[in-house]
Amino acid sequence: MSFSQLKETIEEGDTVILYLNPLNLHSIEVKPEIPNKHDELVDNVFQTKYGALKIKGLIGQKFGSKVSLSKGWAYVLHPTPELWTLTLPHRTQIIYSADISMIIFQLDLKPGCIVIESGTGSGSLTHALARTVSPNGTVHTFDFHKQRAAIAEAEFAGHKIDSVVKSYHRDVCQLGFGPDLDSLADAVFLDLPLPWTVVPHAVKVIKKSGGRFCSFSPCIEQVKRTCEALHDSGFREIQTMECLQRELTVRSRTVPILHPDKEEESEEKMTFTSALPQPTVPGHTGYLTFATLPPN
């Protein structure tokens, strides 16, 4: 199963997205049988609010198929980085699609690019980076937590993106990215508590022809210190932004037509389409700081 290449038929070992409604999605690994508490193999059954789903019944189905449940139905979707972000197991706080899209755009990533990421966390951004730079690019992703790095590496292999993603267990704040990556990266992304300590290491790994930098930080004090470090290290075009998603509700409205010269109310009506913003906006996720390292 590859997150970067589509396929038609579900096979054993694939990861699928079970869509119940827009707010109820689940990622499922297609295993016909799983061990119970006595280490006996039993049928793998996934419970939903609309009834139980026998996983072995998915094998051979087409992606996008509608499956019947005892109290309704669900759709079995092909995994994408966006759907994985909505359904992945959280080992850390994750970066969501609104920020991910801005990161990929501002870092100017495309197929063939080499990008360095630290830290890996739950792998939400990593999957999107892998799809963007594949098939001949590389994502080098680092995490200081040994267990998280190992779990993420196993996920990347299971999702068949390990040919693009190289995972490392390393504390880049203390040790940097290592000499093997010097002057190789088109872009560097940091999601760390102390990103300003890694800025000098980022300078070493960005290509001599220059490259882009991004840091994701929830607190403005982190942003301040990171911007100071970027300026001192020779970065230019330093800017910080925040992505807030505001949805519009589009609906048809019908109102009576008023005639100023007539006293009685007109029976004529007019229908038009309106777009009104939602009264509330999803809150702060983090600040994105971008910068450019000029050619050296």
C-alpha cells in the first residue's frame, strides 16, 4: 500500500480509511485475523456506531466501495496524507492540513527535492512531504524519542513510503543532522521546543545554492528567538504567519421585492445566493516562520 500511488483493489495488509460521516473516520489495517487475549487467532471485527464490520470482507473490494453495516453503511476509501492526518494514532500533537499546505507551498517543494524534518512526531506532515517529493526525492526525518522514531519508521514501511522517507533517532538540538547530510537539503522544517538552537545546524545542511527554512512554534516567544537566530545566521526574507481557516455557508435566500412608490406589500419575490462566514473560527494551532538562505 502506497500513500503516493493509487490502486484499485484492497489487499491483505493494506491501510484503508473507513468513512462513516465527515466527523467520523477511522484508519484500519486490513488483517483478516488478530490474536485475542489468549493468543488465539480470531476474526478481526471493527466496531462502529452503525454496527460491526468484518475486516476479511474488505479483501478484494474496490477502493471507494460502499459496505453495509447492521445499522447503516460506510465507504472504504484509499488512504491519502490528508485522510491519514484525520485518522492517525496520536503520539504527539500533530500538524493539520491547513498548515501543511502552507508549509509545502512556502518551502517550494516538488518532485525530486530533498527535505529535512525534525521532529517526526506522529508522521502527519511526513506523509504529505513524501507524496510531494516522490518518486525521486527524499525526506530525512528526525526524532529524539527512540520509541516514537521506531514506531514511525515501521509505519512508513507499512505504508510503502520508506523508499522516500529516511527515519533517524537523533537529538538534533545537541548533535545536529550529521555530516552525511551537509549541503544536501533544498529545505529544512523544524517542529521543536527550541528551534533556535538548530538554526546553525540547518545552515550546514542546506545546499550551497541556497534553500528554504520553516519552523512551527505554538508560542510567540519561540518565534522571537528563532527569528533572531535566523537573522544572525544569514537568513533573509524572514516572515511569520498564522493559518486560520474560515468557512463560508452558501445558501439560497428568498426576499420580497419592495417598491417605494407602492404602499401595499408586493407579492413579487427575489431569490439570490448568499455566502455568510461562520460566527466562530477554529483557534490557534501555531506560528509558521519562513526564511530563505541565500546562495553561498
